[in-house]
Amino acid sequence: MKEIIGGPGTVSGLLLRIGQCVFAAASISIMTSAIGFSSYTSFCYLIASMGLQLLWSFGLACLDIYALRRKKDLQNPVLVSLFVVGDWVTAMLSLAAACSSAGVVVLYARDMNFCKIHPDLPCSRYEISILLAFITWLQVSISSHVMFWILASV
């Protein structure tokens, strides 16, 4: 079987999953450190989505470590189809959460100047957390694209 960059059981796939974990965890930690985030539904949805992404990516990173240590091939049709569905679901949830949260921040910070009127709101933390969520989504979209092509070739 041809080894594809970012595929399951490869070093590049492991690095991609670790990157997803790190950026999702950073997004969660920055958002939860911001005061008043729980008043906004889209920010709570972002935390839930990034939490699911963190768990999914961590599980697949552990599976990649196992496959690399034992020199196992993870590219069988059943596993790859599971990876495809999981990656696509988490990618859609991550994108929806990041976009809805970005919409709230743009409305408050740019359109209504709510952040200037209420300087006690940590709008910059909201923005950083959303940026990290978009970076997480970018990495997940790469993974889901790779998995889709692996599934087509298996």
C-alpha cells in the first residue's frame, strides 16, 4: 500500500493529529479563561465542538502511536471509512462553531462597537480563541481530505 502524507499510522499523520489536539486545547483554554464567555451560546458551542475535536484527535493520535510502534497498517477499508466519517463530522462541527463564534465577535466588536463601550469584555481573547479554532479546522480539513482519498484508493 502506498503511504500517503497525513495518512493513519504515519509520522505525518501523527503530527497532524497532535497539532489538532494542541490548537483545540489552546482554543478551549483561552475561551474558558475569558470572563463572560458562557453568556454567549456560540462560544459555548465552540468549546463543545473543540472538546469533541480534542477527544477525537487524541484518540487517533494514540492509535497512530500504536501503529507506528507495532508497525501495523491502519489502511483497511473498515478503519479508513470510520476515520473518514469521524473527520468529516468533526470538521463540519468545528467549522460551524468557529463561524458562528466569529459572527458574534464581528457583530459586537466591529458593527456595534460593543467591545469599546464595555472595555471589561475580553474581546481579544474571544478573537484569539476563534482564530485557534479556525486553525484546528484547517488541520482537520486536511486530515479529512487525505482520509477521503485513502478511502477511494483502498
